[in-house]
Amino acid sequence: MRFVRYIPLGLLVLLLIATAFVGFKREALRVAAASVSQSVCAAAFVSHVDPDRVYAEEQRPQMSGIAWAVRYTVDRSRRDVHSSVLGLVHARSAYRDGLGCTLAYGDDPAPEAAVAHEQTQPDAFGHEVVAPADPALRAALERAFAEPDPAHPRLTKAVVVLHDGHLVAERYAPGYGPETAIWGHSITKSVMQALVGVLVRQGRLRLDQAAPIAAWASPADPHRVITVDQLLRMDSGLPFDETDGPVSPTTHMWFREADTAAYAARMPLAHAPGTTWGYSNLSYALLSKLIGDASGDTAASTEKFVREALFEPLGMHHSVIETDASGSLLGSGFMYGSARDFARFGQLYLDDGVVAGQRILPEGWAAYAHSQTLDTGYGAGFWTNLVNHGSVPVWDAPWGMPQLPKDMFYARGAFGQYVIIVPSEHLVVVRMGLSVQGGGTGIGDATAAIIAALHHATPAGIALR
């Protein structure tokens, strides 16, 4: 009986400890809850894959010691996801047609839904998976899906190969297919680069102009000299914002701010513009704002611009770029698209911005995309293969892929998302996956094997158009 009397006291002590922990780690817990709700919402309502599996493969490995305290509920009738940590920190993400999932803050309404558009044009590649006809090419794809280290699973979900504009090979993990929209993470930045290119071609933006950010209008503001080009190249002087750990300027912006561009505009400079490279989600939040301002300044009008200017001409029928609660594109990392859609995007750059005879991007825009920034391996919205010594600051990751041709350039996203473009080989390779637990993806070696296979075979394929 004496033991029973101590139970309430023990529970009170545990509650006090939990409360103190939440107070000390509140920002990290709020980021965790929001990350879970956003990811699981998109899995359920954008990708249409098993949300529990996505949580287990993508989110839970990042939860470190608090995974036991994370709970989420998928409400399919309301099309939203509620999540919590320790039952004390909560987040909600709601799905909207044409806009994907959006974090909701308190009682603030999510951005209005865009007009739903049914796909009317058939996929030029067809609906069946195009298996490689050549044994060497088939072996290269098997290499891309290999799991050499059980402690660091690669979890490849899709690989698509375009050669000479033809779909020559593709493979998907169980539960995924040609129409599955997959989170591209920072591949989104390269898509933002294309949308800026559209505005440049239309004469509505110039690379050398000071970025027209209203918050920087004061002559005394040191940000006001930052150009559109510097935002694209990540040498604007804004700080390197994506660091290790659960909390960084990037995670705060994505998961704690209703207006991501306003947060980015307030960030103090770490360097004089044009002097130092630093990976910058903040820059692409600001570019997203410029794209929104030029296309109507609402989530629905921006979605219409993206669809009509880029997605429809390319046949990217399974793509969406999510927005923040203010309606601004989350252009630093929240686009979902099928692997085929991302391959079509890569082909646009292989063809210098022209698709089916229609110029989408300014002439020379692809060359600009992979022109070197300062002494780094970064270009303007794309990574390059120009620097194969040293490593990316902070991350200690290689700049390029030395086993591939020097003219290769690529879009890259977290957890192993790649759109690899090799002009000298007339080749686009897309790899999507959930390589969350380190160990690499092996996509550089797999792409080298694809190139070797194509040199010794002429596989049949399906034309892009």
C-alpha cells in the first residue's frame, strides 16, 4: 500500500521532468512535429503511398531519441494530418488541390485551393514501366537499387534513364510507379531557377538587377545591393543556413514561420554580397517570393503560372510545389514530382530550354546554370562537376562525381534525390529515394555503368515527344 501511495508522486515527477525537457527543447520538438505532419500529409495525399511506411523510412530515423514520443493521425475525410510530440507539442498539415500540403498555424486558414486540373494529354512514355532491353543496362539499374550495407539502407524508390530524348530504362520500388509524385527536396531549387529563367525571357526580371524585395528598399539596408544572380548562385552574403542538428535557420523557416520569405528577408548578412558562397535556402525562399509577386501574389495564381509556364509544356503532369501559410512557394525544397517528370525537366536543360520546338528558357540559360560560382562546385541553381577536390563547407560532402564526364551537372536534393544531366552523352538519369541514414546512394557509379552500357548497345526506347 505504501508503494501505491508513491505512484501519484512518481507520475508528478515524470510530468515535471517532461515539462522541463519540453521547455528546454521546445524549438526542436516543434520542428519535429511539423516535419512529421508535413511529410506524412504529402505521403498520403500527394504521393498516394503508404504514409506509415514513409514515416518509418524517412521521419523516424531523424527523430533520434524522441521517436517513441511521436504520434500522428491521418484524417482522410478532412485530408489533413495531426502530429504531436509527448502529447504537448502539436502540428497540423492540410492538403489543398493543386498546392499539396501546407502547415496550418493556429486557426489561420490554409491558402485557397488551386483549380483542379485533370490530365488530358496522355503520357508520351505510356503507362507501362519501360524495362531495359539491354542486359548491361539492366545490370546498371540493379546496381542503383542494390543494398550493400544493411546498416545504411539506400531505399532507392525510382530510377529513370533518358538517352537521346528517349526513355530507355526505368525501375521502381514496390508501391511506387511512373505516376508516383516523390519529394524532390532541393531539386526544387533547380526548378525555381527555371521559373526565374521564364521571367527573364519574358523581360520581367534581370539577373544583374537588385532583387526587388520590398523589405530591402531602404537605401541604408545592406541587403539592397543583392542581385537576382547572387540569390541563384548562393553568394548573396546570407549565412550558410542548413547545418547539422534538428534546428537551423532552414528548419525554423520551413516549420516555424508562416511567411518564409519575410523570415528570409530579415536574416542579417554574414558576408558582403558576391564574396562568399554559402548554401542558402533563404535565397530560394526570396526567389520564390519574386516568382509569386510576378505571377499574382496568391497561391492559386502562382500555381497557374508554374503550370502554364513549365509543367504543362514539359508534360509534367504529376508535379506540385507546396506553399507556406502565406501562399508563397516553398521553392527551397518542397516540390513533388514523378521520376519521369523530373527526367523531363532534366531533358529541358539538355536541350537548352527548348521543348517540342518551343523555347521555354532564354537561349544559353542551361550554360548559365552550370557556370562556376566563385571557386566552388556550384553553378546557378545546379551543382557542377567542375571541382573534384575539397568538399562542400559544413557538410564535408564532395562537390561533384569524378567518375562522370566533366560536363555533367545536376540537381540534388536531400536523402538522395538526383537529376543528372550529361550533355556529352545526351543523357539524363533521375534517382529518387529515402537514403536518410547515410552511407551514400551509389548513383555516381550506377550512372557510370549506365554510360558504359549505352556505349555498347543501342537500346530501344520511347521518344519524349
